[in-house]
Amino acid sequence: MYQLARDLEFEAAAQTRDEIGKLRERLLAV
């Protein structure tokens, strides 16, 4: 159970990082 929660947390963090990366690229492209 604890392992699953940690995996979900890691997945969410990776997704957030990807979103931030896309936003940053968009800002730099302007």
C-alpha cells in the first residue's frame, strides 16, 4: 500500500514537471 502511494506521488510529480516544462517552453518561445 505504501509503495503504491509512493508510485502515485512520483507519477503526479513527473506529470507536474512535464506541464511546467511545456509552459516554460511556451513562454521562452514568445
